[in-house]
Amino acid sequence: MLLLTPSPLGPSQAGPAVRATRMADHLRTVGHQVELRSTTADDQPIVEDDFDVIVVQGRSLLDHRHLHRSATPMIVDLYDPFLLEALHRGGDDPIRRADLIEGARRTLVDQLARGDFFLAASERQRDFWLGWLASVGRINAATHAADPELRHLIDTVPFGIDPTAAAASDTPLADAHGLDPADPIVLWAGGLHDWLDPLTVVRAIDRVRAVIPDVRLVLLGAHHPDPEHDEPATLAAIRAEVEQRGLADHVLLHPTWLPYAQRGAALGEARVGVTAQQADIEARFSFRTRLLDHAWAGLPTVATGGDELADYFASVGAAHLAAPGDDAAFAGALIEFLSDPDAHAAAAAATAGPRSRYRWSDALVPVLDFVATPRRAPDLLDATLAPGIESRRPEIPRGVSRAVERAQVHLRSGGPRALVSKSLKAAGRTVQTARGRSAPRP
């Protein structure tokens, strides 16, 4: 098997790389030969005939366009609804925002037109992707005849939880921030993306410190390991909020993206894990993997509700939920977990439920079934259906044609001055990305 991820591999990994790495590890343990590559640092040609199955994430298929012509069965991992995330990218530049959203849409449709088997992270997410598959013609007579429930076309493969217990051999948070080991740490253990809402947690900590003066909120994820990601706008908002409220001793931005091998130790230092999201369509179809990390470490969670995973955690008693933006409710839940040993112990014990439900050995069953007997999707082999599906693939300009397309948009929108300004900013991002990709491949 070949697994392609668009996210950098190495000591510091974002969600797509973590998922690809863990999938590869488990598939190897059950006897499959798996090659894992990141397209951010890999310019080696792919000889598709060398593999029985190819798995792609994100923009990996764009980076290897010839795979559209390959006869090798392809799994497309749709666990990350990046189109909905793109709605929050681009800052206050409306042209770049529109450009990123359109690029995400084209990338998605390009994948949907080629995949033989698709993975969703949850049943709710699967419903979302079924609508997309219908829109590009993939729900048709051939795929329905092969399986009326369409599980042969798209099935649910969530993240899993490592079977070994979280190790707590060192103290990366206390060491980095000079904390007393007795300080109650509230941990934000993932990225500070613009579609999330860490500001509600910061405001909640302002309330909590009045009751628990030595509380510390540590925010990981300020510096994304992929240089293509802009600094999130929420980072400046957090700094401003901390300064305005005098929270410098209570809200701590971790200086680096925490190496993946240290996440168990960091979770072990914390008393409560937190995550918060906006009242937004992205939240409804999200799958917040940091909640699984909390369960792995036996850590009670305070979160906003609305997504499938958070609602499940609350239903088994492993989490308290607050409405989006409700910092008072968030603070109340934190105070309960931090000051009531019985409440903390009960929630920690309840994390056994998610640990049992979300095991990699169970999560990957649909993938194991597929790779046991790899197959092409019947509609992509159908002489009547395949041409119509192929015709729905969007044109995705590359190189010079892409630059010309962007230049025309900027020129129409703001004239020559806007064109020059945006071109200089784009050149700066290109240099930054190139520097990040020039590092030795791990």
C-alpha cells in the first residue's frame, strides 16, 4: 500500500499526518507492506503499478495528477472536511478567501471523481459526503447495484486511540513555561485554527482565576508545522485579550508545535482538557481528535457541544459541554472539575468508554476489508457512466495558467495597484513555503 498525505511528517505532526502515520502503523502490524509519503517533501515519481492500493488525503491527488489514469484501486480519506475549514481562511482579504474556498471545492470534486472507496470520520460526516458524491454522479445504478447501502462506496473510519497508555515520563509544559508541578493546568491540545474558538476559553479562565488563583491555561498549536498555513488571525486576538484582561500569568501560548511523542506527557500534566468551537457549519461535521487524546490520557473534558464526538463524550460522562461563546458556563464546568475531586474522578473514569469504542483495530475494519480484496469502483469501469463522471472533474489550472487566473481576479477587483500588492504577498508566502519544504525529509 501507498499512503499519501499532504501534511509534513516528522516529530511535529498535524492531524492528517498523525492519521496517516497511525493508519500505516496499524496496517503494518497486521501484515501489510505500507509505504508512507508526504507530498510536501516528496518529489519522487510514483509508479502506481508497484502498489495494490493507494490511499490519498487532501491535495495529494493534485500533486500526483497521473494517478487519475491509474488502474490501481484508490481510497480517498475524507475525514477532514477541508472545504468547510476553508470558509475561515484568508483573513480579511475577500479575494484570497474566495480563492481558497474555490480551490478547496475543486480539489474535493477532483477526488470524488476518482476514488474507488471513500472514508468518513463519523456517520454524520458520511451523510455530508454522500450528498457530495451524489452531486458528482457517483451515486448511480452501478454503485447502488453493488451495495444498496453504499458502504462499498463510502464507510465510516474514525480516528483510533492508541492501545498503550499515555506515557508521562517528563514535563514539557512545566519546563517550557516555568510552572509549579502543583499548578492546575487546563490544556488546549490542538491547533489554534480560525474555525475554532479559543477566545471563549481565555475569557472563561478570567472567571476561573477568581476562584482558583493558580489556574494555568496552556494553548498548544500556535505554530503549525506546515509552512503553507498562515498564522491564524485568532492568535493576535488571543494576545490582545490576554493583555486587556491581565492574564499573562494565566494564559500561556506554547512556543512550538508540540512534538507528537510528547503529547502523552503533556496530557499527563493537565487536570482538564478543553476545546471550543464557533456556532458554525464546520463544527457540525467536525471530528475533534483532541477529544480522543483526552480519553487516551484519562483526562476530563470541557468543550462546546454540537459535533458528534463531543456529544458522545458528554453522554457517557467524560465531558461537560457549554454552548458556543458561553464563557460563564465554560468557567463553571472548569471550576467543578478543578475543585471537586469526585466530579473529576467520575469524568476521568468515564473516558474508558471512548477508549473502548475508538480503537484503531476496530476503526480500520472497513479499510482492512477493502485491502483484503482491492476493487475498482464499478461505475468507474462502466463505459456508460464513467465518461459522465470524468466530465464533472473541474479544470484545475497549474503553474502559469494559475498565476494568470489569479492576476485577472485581482486586476478586476482592485486595479493595477491591487495586482502588485497581492502579487508581492503571494510571493512572500511562496518563499516561506519553499523554505519549509527545503528541510531534510524525515
